[in-house]
Amino acid sequence: MRDKEILLLDDNLFFSSAVCGQLEKAGMTCKVINPKKVDFNSVKMPGLAIVNLNSQNFQALELIPTLKESGAKVLGFCGHGQTILMQRGQKAGCDWVIPNSVAAKKIVHFLKQQNLSELSAD
């Protein structure tokens, strides 16, 4: 991953704080952006983008191809019962789709399991 930087596309401040808190404790840099308020041409794209697939304020599924074109791996998240949304995320190009519970509490562990060890500060 490029410089242990991660881009989190989310508009839920409480949830994004939980995710970024874990990532930062593991030595990564987490930048939260609200896609509705940002021009992607002006954003330096890191190696990993984490996307809230269930946002009501931006069209996450439409952003995934743009993220993939930039060379980023894409990790989508949504509620565990939203199996259709999970499938749509995978079809849109997500490398992985995880439930909110994993994103909120075990994101670092998940990334290590996916052999993204270069994200680890260990």
C-alpha cells in the first residue's frame, strides 16, 4: 500500500471515527472524505479506499469504478443483512465487502488476513 494511507469515504462521523481510530492505532493514516463535497481529481489516491456502501448521501456504487481506475483497492462495508447491497458492491468492483461490525471493530485484523501486511506497523 502506498505510504500506509487509507481513504475512507463516509459521511457518518461517529462510524468513521471508530474506523479511523483503529487504523491510526495500527500506524496508518486515515483520511475521511465526504464524496459529495470533494473533487476526486484533486485527491491523492492511496492504495486502499474504504467505502460506506449504504450511505444515503452519496452514490457509493457509482464511485467504485473511479476508485478502481486510480489503482486503489476498494473495501466496501454495509449492514450484515444487506446481502443484495454486498453483491452489488462486489459487482461494482469492490475487492472485498465486509459487514459494519467488522469495519467498526476488526478492520485491522481483516486487512492483515487479506495479506495487506504492508499496512501493518509491526
